[in-house]
Amino acid sequence: MAKKQTSKRAASAASDVLRDKRTSKKSKTAAGSALSQREKSKKRKK
């Protein structure tokens, strides 16, 4: 089975959707789903 992953660009857009107070609940659900498929960053920002 192929491992699918959300691209960095799509993850960034999804993050913007989650932060925007004007987006609908359905949009936020889809954005959260996309972010959950993103591989965790190996670097930690300090």
C-alpha cells in the first residue's frame, strides 16, 4: 500500500484555514484531516 502524504504547500494552506475564524466547520474538518496526514517535522523550532 502506498504511503500518501499531504504536501508542505497543502499543509500550510490547511493551517491557514484552521487559524481563520471565518471558515466553516466542514472546512476546518477537511483541513485537520489534511494536516493529520502530514509527516511530523524532524526539526523542532526553538
